[in-house]
Amino acid sequence: MQTKNKAPKNGTIRRRVRATQVFQNLGKIQQGIVSTGQNIKAIHSSLKVVKQNGIKHWESVSQNSQNNAEIIRELYANELEVKF
């Protein structure tokens, strides 16, 4: 039996998506589309792939919408640690 990838129930991913600059610059209708459960799950799954296989691999196999792709890139960039 397979388990489905589910977005966190506490809305962590949804809050992180809504906090991105890309999301803030979208119109109301586009924000509504990006905020749907299906898109949040897709973003969450894509972030897992990026963390496991890297951004270059994800970009080569991704079929996300332009808005989702930009949000994923921003979320990933925000998670990177800068070490000196």
C-alpha cells in the first residue's frame, strides 16, 4: 500500500509559500490558484526532490507551472546556509 505525499496539516508549507516575494507579487486570482491544496502538495513534493537530488536535477525533470517553479526556487534559496 502506497502512502500519498501530504502537505503538513499545520499549514507550514502554505504559510511559507504565502510569505515568498513571488507569491506577494501575484494577482489575487493567481494567488488563489497557487494556494490550492494540489499546488501546495506539488510545491512540497518538489522541495523534497530538490533537497534530495539538487536543483539542477529538479529543473530538468520538473513540470511545474512558472509560478510554482519560482516559488520553489525562492523557498530553496531561503533554506541555504551561508558558511564563512
